[in-house]
Amino acid sequence: MRSGLVGVAPLLPHTDALPVASCLVAAAIHPRRQVSFANLQSPEFGELADVPRDPTLVSVLATPIQFEGEVLGVLAVFTERLH
């Protein structure tokens, strides 16, 4: 297993914000709970803007960061193994 940050996208300026509907993290934002996806290399994830294009990253666990009932963001941890 590699250590360190892999597949980290640069921060986007606010004007270039991604629409939530076209993002993988929307699956954690809308229900406000943790979600996981076992195989990001499958075709249904190909069009999502926030999926890393690194072919070695195959699964993700996404957890919404919440404060006082509001989702502030999502922590997404990508792995090299199918889960």
C-alpha cells in the first residue's frame, strides 16, 4: 500500500465549482451519511467529474463533514483494492 496523498485534485476557484449532480461526493451529501463504492473503474463512474483518473484507485469511502446540521464538505478516501 502506498503512503502519502495520491489522486489529490488541486483546489478549484469558487467560480469553477463543480455541480453537485455531476459529482461522486453527492452520494454522501444528499443523505448526509457515509457511503462506499467498491469499483470506481466500472463504466457508471466514468462521467463523474470528481473521480480520480488514476487507474490504480479502485474504491472509495466518502464521509460528509457536518457542523450544526450543515454539510461543510466530504472526506473521500480512495484505495487501491476492491472493497
